[in-house]
Amino acid sequence: MTDKPATATITPVNGRVHVIFDDAEIASSLNALRLERAGRAPQVFVPLDDVHPGILEASHVVREDEGPGKAHFYTIKTLTADGLDEAWYYPYAEGDYAPIRDLLTFGQDRIRIEVSEV
């Protein structure tokens, strides 16, 4: 018997999602999705078009993530701080993960996600 990876639950986020990096808003979206997987913290994904322009720099880092596949990273660059590989996306996500294909998620200690009512 083989163990299948746990399935993903992806749902729309109700409200406007604000992505805060180092106390500055870097993204604002009404089209965010929440990914939930057993044993992992939920992740919020936003379309690239909802990220403030000019702050993402493509990284050479690519990591395999069981489930959605290869994660491609960005470094966040603002006037006050840089966040090395603190944003990423899954360009080849399929199956349960297909809804998050090409959407960005963010991580590390300086990232905060807030949701406001619309």
C-alpha cells in the first residue's frame, strides 16, 4: 500500500487580502485563494497583477514541494528592505493544486497577511 499525499483544499478568501512586508503593503487582492493541507500552515495566494509593480526580482531558486510541484522564487525588494526568496509560485501545479498555478504566496518572519471586509 502506498501513501498518497494529502489532498489540498483551496478556497476563495472572503474580503480583501493585504500582504504586508516589513510593515509596508506590497499586495492587495480581492481574488486571493487559501490553500490548506494537513500538517501545514494555511497559505494565501494572490495574482501577480495584485502585487505592487517593481518590487519582485526573479530568483534562481527552484524547490520541489510535494503536491503542487516545483516552486519558483522571487526576492522582494522595497526602498527599505530586501526579502530573499520570500515570494514564490507554482507554474506547473495541477490536479488539486491547479487553482493556485501561477499565483504568488509569501513567507518568512517579515510577512504578515491581513484580511479586511469589502
